[in-house]
Amino acid sequence: MARTTNPACRSLEHVVSRRSIVHGFGAFGGAAGLAGIAGHGLGLCGGLAASTAIAETVRAGGKRVLVIFLHGGVSQLESWDPKPGTDTGGPFRAIPTSVPGVHVSELLPHTARQMHRLSIIRSLDTRNGDHARGQREMTSGRDQPAPLDYPHLGAVVARTSAPAGFSLPGHILVRGGGGGAGTSAYLGPRYAGVVMEDGQPPAHTARPDALSAEADRRRSLLRSRMNDRFAGRRRTADTDAYTQSYDQALDLLEQRHVFDVTRESQRDQDRYGPHEFGRHCLLARRLLEHGVPFVQVNHSNYDTHHENFDFHIEQLGEFDRPFATLIDDLTIRGLLDDTLVCVMSEFGRTPRINDRYGRDHWGTAWSVVLGGAGLQRGAVIGRTNANGTAVEDRPVDHGHLFHTILRGVGVDSHGTFHVAGRDHPIADPAKGPIDELLA
Amino acid sequence: MSESPAIDPTKIREVLAHKHGRPLVSCCWDPRDRFICFGAENSAAEGYDDLLFRLALASAGTPDAVVPCTGGHDSWAWSLAIAPDGATLVSGGYDGRLCWYDLAAAAPRAARAIAAHDGWVRCVRISPDGRWVASCGNDRLVRVWNVADGSEVSRLSGHESHVYHVAWRPDGSALVSCDLKGVVKEWDAAGGACRRDLATAAPLWTYDKQFRADIGGARAMTFRADGAQLALGGMTKVTNAFAGVGQPLVVVLDWTGGEPRLVEAKNSGNGVTWGVAWHPAGFWIGLAGGGGGGWLRFFKPDAADDFHAFKLPANGRCMALAPDATRVAVGMADGSLRVYALHA
């Protein structure tokens, strides 16, 4: 305790850093604004009526973004832009979707029935085939950013969309393989991604077994009294922030159940399936229902240089049903109107099939899927040529996508963040949103 | 009647190179030595009729030597089998269908197409007596059909992952199957019961923890002529499933039990064993293809290594032995079908 109130420990950065060490993450703010939601017992009973009522409460708090990141680079030809019967098309057929005239790969039968709630961009030309660069570009909206130059989309959404007093992390990564947490760059550690590794609660959010609840309460009371005594003589903004961080952490510990997907009904767990990605999609629904502004779920892996078709059967076989169930649930629960969903990768895969039945890295003509919030539904933006080797209409890239996602959740993407005396454009000023995709 | 040449794999030489153009995915040699049939990745130019072909060996090299086998699949014809009398070709495709063709017809067209599996048909094999055709696929089923009329004989369930290959014991007494995880089952083909699980070919399967995916399965499987051994081809020691970093492997199982014997391709680089055949001169032939290029490998039943390996000009994807065992055909990723003589 003496160290935590050491008057020499003055910098906000140090305070935040120590908070991160103590609690395993540093991206939460405000008071326990969702305590009431926790009190509703969301997910414990799985009751739709209760969930809908809570969804109305959550909607009042702001819009949210869900990114499903298919790590390694999903093949657009085996997913959103099939080219059957061509030299590049591979063995799978195209199937109709719930949008007349729009087809997707036969590997996505459940998702096909949700396409009237989603839109496809088939004209991404990101001119990149490097994994790390692709991850950074797609999630920062900038061209070739250095690792810490620009904040991850999650940090931007957490900063712009978290309601006042929101006490859960605003930027959560449910990591099932793939890359790590997104950087918050100049926005500060408060908005950095909090990782739920393999869907487990963030580290250090449980009271140690050796510490009884009563001892914990008394310890907190002692800290509070010492803080008050110190503040009475040498109160500063930094000490206030420090004190607040502890209060926030305590609030968060009270809400640890939010991260526990096993509290969802058995029926829902069965609907989403027993495998990892199914559990993670259900966890994403739970986090969104509790108002978390940005959730990213990684699904790994799609880097199929070898036996692309076998692996896409396996991976998209995992992806399809839980994702479709999630879209259906968000719709039924009234959350899709305020939740923007994006399925992206770092790039697509080559139209050319290599001599090992694989497809390689390809950023020249590929696809992403978006839906919900302020976006058109059932649209197809852009077009590739007959065998998918080039964009023929409406080329766009990560910069346009970044603007579009932010605009879709009501953020002025041409605005700026004012941080530490400097203005930082929220998105690439040289780009703009895909206007025809905005509702 | 001419005398058969002395078989010597070390004298292997190319005797035919048919340039099809599109990469090949399957091939099968007519038991009457008239044709080789092959499946190819489809192309925009020819649409769905550009999937399965018949090459007449007698006229190879002439414009009329190759004709398409039409009207069956709308996806790649992944596995082919020809009845022992040479009358019927049966193909299985990614589209889940089995298709029947009159092999000797001037323009073969599917006489029958049935929805055999939910998803990819990975293998078709006709019984030694020519009565039945067994198929397997991603629906985890093995199914047995009458060759004569396409009616179902039995449906064999019990595998817990995609079924990659089937093989008939040469005396027709048993049907075996192998799945993604190397589980090998012996079936009563008529009755539908699983008789036993053979020693598992587990070295053929890996769960890649980094990429979070399974890789494995028998990509080839066949019996020794006397039925005493079963050889399964695939990949082992996988360190990067998605880049295909692993060793081509043949697993040899004794029919009467015992531990499996592993024959790795030690000198052919990364890849998969895509074909395996027993040669009546007393050795196995394996076809390896992958990052290390294409190789034909030759090894004895009791050996742990090749006694000869032959580098192919491109990755091999499928292999068929001629009925007189003097030649072997390889379908390649470069769009060629090449035939090699196994003698001087």
C-alpha cells in the first residue's frame, strides 16, 4: 500500500501502467454503469424477453462493433466471391443466398441464409501479401503503419462509443489463435485491447483464493482511508486518476461473470456448438449484450498454401453455423441495429491454385462482409472479373473500410482526436467512406 | 505372344507424355489396357464438361486420342475406378456424386449419377469380382453400391471424421477404410458391420496447434496382391500443416496384426504420398508430391527405406499401374499425364 500512495509516483502513465500490472488489463473507465445489467442476470436464464429489455438498455448506451477476424487470409473464392466453373474457381459450387441473385460458396450454407442482413464488398484491392502488415492495415485503416503509429479500430471505437461511466473494458479481443491485442497508440493504454485468451476471462480478474472476501473488503477500506488522508494534503489529477482506477477495478471484479460464457443457457451453448469458435461467438454475444463497444473474435487459421480446399472445409465448417447463429441472435434481440459486424482477414488468397492444391497470399481482389448498425443490408459492393484475378468495379481498400465502419456507428471519421496538444485524424484523411454502403 | 520385359525400377523411363493443360487430380488404368482415364481441375473454357477424360493408349499423341466423359459431375472428379471387365467407369466427385460411364463408348456420357455422399466423395473402388463399388466421403460414411444398377448394398457408419480412402482385399473377403485421423476399419461389406479396427495409422494424422486444424488421412491405400499387407500413403511429422511442411509417408499394416511399419521418404523433401501400388515383382511403389517436388519411390516389403527414387518433372497427384505392371501412369500438377516404363 505504501508504494501505491507514494507521492513520488506521480505520472499518469505510471499509474495506468501499474494498474495494468495489478489487474492484467488497463482498458476500462468510469463507474459501474452496468451494474444494473448484471443484476438482471442476463444469460443465466437465456430468456429472450429479459434479453430484449436489456438490449434496449444497452442500445441507449451507444453503438458497438464486432469484428470476426479470419486469420491467415480466408479465400474469397471459397467464401464471398465464388467463381465455379472457371480455371481459378476450385471444386466448390456456389449456392444462392437470402438475397436474390447473390451467391456465396457452398461451404457457407447457414451464413447464406443471413445474407439479407449483411453486405459483401467484393472489390478490396489492398496491394499487400504480408500477414503483419495486413493485420495492421485492416485494423488501423492506414497504409503501411508502423506497429504503434495508429490505434486499432477497437481503440477508436472504445474511445468514441463507450458510454460515460462504462466500467467494463471497451476493447476486447477474444483470441482463438491469430494476432494479439490491438494497440491504442496515442489514445493511451486505457483503450488498448484486453485479451480473453482462448475465451478465458482476462488475467488477474479473480480474487485470489488465499484472500477472503472480508480481508479484501478491509484491505480496500484501509487503502481508501489512506488515499483520502493523502488527498487531503496533496491531491492532484494524477492521484485522483489513481484512486479512480482502483475503484474501477473493484467494479470490474464485481462484473467478472460477464466474461463467463458458461452462464449462458445450455440450449444456447448447444446452438453455437461445442468447438472453440462457437463458444467464442456466444461469448461475443454476451459481451455485446453487456454493452462492450468493441469485440473482436479471432478464428484461426486460413493460411492455406497447402490443401486449401481441405482446410477451408474444416475452418469454414467451424465458422458457418456459429456466425450465422450470432447474426440471427443479434437480429432477434434487437442488437443488430446498433451493432456493426465485419468479417475480415489480412488479405485474400490467390485465384491461381498452386501445385499443392493451395492458394497463396493475395491482396489484389478480395472480399469482406459487413452488416448491421448504419449500413445497407443485402448489398454487394464492387465486382471482380470472371475468374477473380482483378477488380473490375469500385476498388476500395482498408482506408475506405475503416471510414465506413466508423461512419456506420455514427462516428465522424473525418474528425480528429485531440491528445496531448496534438490533433490526430481519426481515419486516413486521404480516404473516405463507401457512401453507397451507408444506410 | 511377346515375353514380358524384366522389371527394373532403376531403369525407369518416360514413354508417354500427354499434355492436357489443366492440372490433373485423378487417374485410373483400364484393366484391358485400352485406356487411361483422368480427372482434371475444371476450366472456364470448357465448363463442367472439362472434368473427366479418356485417353486411348493406342492412338496417344493424335488429336482424337482424348475424349471427355460428359454429363456427370459439376465439380472435380476426384476418384476413379474401372470394373475388372473394363466395361464400366465409376467416378466420385467433390459434388458428392457417383457417376457411371460406358467406358468403351465413342463419346462416354454419364449413364447414371447418384447423390452418394453429403459433401466430397474422396474415394471409389470396385470389388475384385466387379459386383460392387465402395465409396467414402466427408459425411463420415462408407457406402457400397451395386455396379450393375447403382442400388445401395450397405451403409457403413462408425468413422468419426472424414473418410479418405477405401480398399478391397484382393480375395474380396473384406473392405477396409481409413479416415482423417488414421483410424482403419475392416467391414463386412454386405452386412454393414464393422469387424474390427486395424492397428491405427496414427502417424498419418496431426493436429496443428498453431493453425488449429487437422491434417492427415490416407491419400492412397491398397493391398499387397496376397492380401497380407495393407499400405497407406499420406504425410507425417507435420510442422506446418498450412505450408505442407511434413514428410511423405507410407504406413504398412500386416493383415494379421502387429505394429505398423513406417516407410518415410527420406530424400524427397516435404510432401504427401498421393499414390501407392503393389508391384507383382515384389516391391511397393509410392508417389510423393509437395514442396519437395514429385517423386516415384520404390521399396521392398520388409525395408524401411527406398531402394530407388525417381524425380518427376512436376508434382505428382495420382498414380495408376498398368494391368501388366510394366508401366506406371502419373497425373501431374503441371497438366500432364505421363507414363513410365519400369524396365530398360
